[in-house]
Amino acid sequence: MANTMFGSKIANPYSEALLQLGLNLYLKEKNTDTQVFFQIIFDMENLLTLLKLTPVLEKYLSNPLIPDNDKKNVLEKCFTKKTSNTTKNFLMLLVDKKRIGFLQTIIQTFLNKAYDFVCLKFVEVYSAYPLNKEQKEQLVEKLKILLGPEFTTSKVYYSKINVTFRVDKEILGGFIIKVDSKIIDLSLRGELECLAKQLETSLVN
């Protein structure tokens, strides 16, 4: 718990700095690359996926006995042709500041801030059987209505949603919808479990 809190304290200022830098570049007049902010998000998503798939990479970057130049060389190999210079410079800074060992936490914190800024919500939909294109489109439209609009003091906006469809035959029928940490259980299994609890309560009483 202590390590997690310490990592969060370190991650927050660095992730906030990257977010502000990306926004400044995006909003800068006569900027030749107006998609730079979104490219940083894509870069960080790719890096996070890579770190999760190759735990040895994070251990390597966290090892204080490995020279900084070696770590930078390894990071260079992780870049693609589309990786922005902003992302590259940011990662090199993390190495210089001895913070590269917190890379995964920093990336996740940055992405949470970025998604919140662009009003993007990630939704997972579990169904007993694969849905066809028409069913998916209808469900996405209903989810847009369900998850919006959101109100601020100055405007009303609708969240953008990124929906991933998954199959889980154990739910028997219907859907289970996960939005961030919230779960909307519309499955037949959920209904049966609820009914069973009601019957159990009735028998006890």
C-alpha cells in the first residue's frame, strides 16, 4: 500500500506535466502537427500494452544498477516511426530524473487524465453469444444515451465511448455492461441469482 501511494505521488506531477505539454502543443498557433496531443495518447497506450506484455522490461528499467544510457537505448528500440518527439523526450527525462521505474504508473495516471479531458469512457459489454453488426450499433446508441449528457457549470456535453464486445457463455442471456468500476448486470444469470436470494430470504423469514 505504501509503495502504491508513493508511486502515485511521483506519477501525478509527471503525468500532469505531460498532459499540459501535450495540450499546449495542440493549442499552439501555427502548429504543424495538430494531432500531437492525440499521438502522445496513442504512444502511451502502446507503451502501457508493451509493459504489461513484457514484465521483464519494467524490471530492467527499474534496476538502479543498469546505466541510464543502456535504459535509453532499450527505450529507443520500443519507439515506432509514429512515436512523437514529445513522448521520446519525456521518457528520456524520466530516465535522467531516476523516475523511469515508475513508468507504468505514470502512463496509467496520464491516460486517466487524458481520457477524462476528452470525455472518453471505456465500456465492456459481455453477452452470451456474439452480437451482429446491427445489434452492436443499436446497443452503442443506447449506451451513448445512458452515459450522457454530462453537465458542467458552462456547458452540456456527451461522452465519447469506446466499446469492447466480449462473449461470456456463463451469463446465459442478456448483457453485463462494465463502465469504469461500475457494473450494470442485465444478464439472465444475474436475474436468477437475484431471484434465488429473494427466495432464500423468504424461506428464512
